[in-house]
Amino acid sequence: MQVSRIYRTNQTFIQLRPNKLILILLLQLSLLWLTACAPQIITEQSEVSILPIADNPRLPDVIKSLISQSDKQYLNNDFMGALATLERAVRINPRYAEVWSRMAQVYLKQGKVEQARQHAKRSNSVIKDNIQLREFNNGIITPDSSNIQKEPLH
């Protein structure tokens, strides 16, 4: 006994045999799988960043996400929230200079210069090869007010 399915398309009826139906379903599933695996095209910047983080490929996604979240909080003047988020990142792994530098920047924005310097020094102690970040930290550490940047880098 042969089973067939009938589909209505544009007011006409089409009969499909089971093997054709299975083939169509397999094609649909493979198309869904391909679209799920295809790289997503991002049309607008999804993450706000105070300091560059893209040059550190060693940052795990969870740390990047926390950094992005803290950057948004910082830009919304939620400094306590930004610090709390960055402290979560430090608890996950204290070896990322970008996190310490952001904490220094938040403290600096709050006017807590000594804490900012301490965090900038901590950032410099774990930097591997990020010259721009080291220069930014040195601007916080150096007491010369012309070197201290209170506004975020873009």
C-alpha cells in the first residue's frame, strides 16, 4: 500500500510520494542547519567599549560580555554598577589587564585618584603586549594632570 500526501498550492493539488516527501523534508532541515551555522552579519555595533579589547584574543566570551556590560554602565554614569560588574570579572580570572584598567578608569571618574593608580598599576603588572593599554594606564599612574584622561577612549 502506497501512502501519499496531498498539499494544496495555488488552488491546485499535488500528490507527493513518501520518498519525495522525505527528500523535501531533508532539504528543508539541511537549509535550516546551514542558516544556523552561517556567520551572522552584524549591521551595527552590538558592544560598547571604553578601551580596546579586540586586540586580546585570549579574553573569553564571558569576560568580554562583562566588560561590555560594565562599559554600558559606565557610559550611563552607573559607576557602582560598573565596578560591581568588573569585580565579577576579576573573581572569574584576575589576570586580564583590560578589567583592571577599566576599574582604574571608573575610580578616576569618581575622583578616587589613588585607587585608580593602584588599579592601573595592577593592570600594567599583567599586561602582555598591549602598548595602547599600558600607555593609558601610565597616564593614570603619572601624577601629571595633563596625562590623566578622565573621559573614555574611543
